[in-house]
Amino acid sequence: MASEIIEKLKWRYACKKFDASKKLSEEQVQTLKDAFNLTATSYGLQPLKMLVISNPEIKEQLVPMSMDQEQVKDASHVLVLCRENGISSDYIKTHFDRIEDIRSTPREILDPFQEYLLESFAGKKPEEVSLWMAKQAYLALGNLLTVCALEGIDACPMEGFEPERYDALLGLKEKGLTSVLVLPVGYRADDDFFSELKKVRRGVDEVVIEIN
């Protein structure tokens, strides 16, 4: 099983050209939604949401906002990872209410941790919280890329886009969100020569340090 996973990771690459005629199944899209929801986040707060865009007209409009990268137009779906525009005390309290409801954890256990987070976030500058949330989006991106590889879904992680224009087109401000990352997903085109290139990495011996 381990070797099979490594082979899948070797197979994946940042897809440069999608086959616009091929679409993901509803089951595959649901798998990506579930994977996003199950992504680890700091404190388990999940300060993220994900847009799943399949509308051809919207995807077309996103191209000039994405450094003219055609992947957003030709991909089956475009995933836009977004952060919340802030973490309020009510947001934190709702999180702990959810823990109590799902796990039946006693309040005497939850309340001290809740108070710690309330005080911690109250003492942070807005830009610090925004940066923290953006880091959570990168955790979700890494998880989605691995799931895509395991499911045989091609993907192209993108930082090269204009968040302000995305936010305006997609009405994210009204949703209390800000776009952070873009991930077109689908199937590689037969003539994407990047798919045949050998993967370039430094090597395990160079990037891993063992301390015994």
C-alpha cells in the first residue's frame, strides 16, 4: 500500500492543460468536499470555506484574473479556498458548542480551553489572524492535492491570481470571505507535455534529517 501511494504521488504534477471535455463525477467532487472538511486545522477551528465552481461562464471570466492561465477555464471544476474575514468570540463559542454536542464533552473540560482561545484571539492584531487563517488554507491545499493524486484526479495549485477581483466576481465580501488559493481540478489533456516530464526533487537524503 505504501509503495502504491508513492507511485500516485509521483504520477501527480501541476497540470498545465486540462481536457475540457472530461468532467469529474458527482462522487469524485463529493470526495473532494469531504476531504476539505476533514482537513486538519489549528485548534480544529476550520476558519475556511471552499467554493466549487463548475459554471462555464464564471470559469471563463476567471481567466484574466488568473494571469491568463487557461486551466481555470478548461478544468472540470475550480476550487477556491477562502478564509473567514475574522474570528469573532461567537465563532469560537460556536465551535465549542459543536464539540459539546458531538462529543458530549463536559463544560468543565471545555470552558478553560474556550476562555484561553477567546483571550488569545482578542489579543491578536487582525493581520495576525488573517495570516494564521491563510496558513490553514495551505494545509487544506496539501490535503486536497494528496487526495486528488490518490483518486487519479489532476490538479493545478495556483497562487497566481488576483484575489480582489475574484472576491468581487464571486461576491465573497458579502459572504464574509477572502480568497486565498485556487485549485482547478479535472483531467490532463493528452497533449500536455508536462505530464511526461520526470519529477525534479532534491532527493530524500537531502531533505530529510534523521535524529536517532
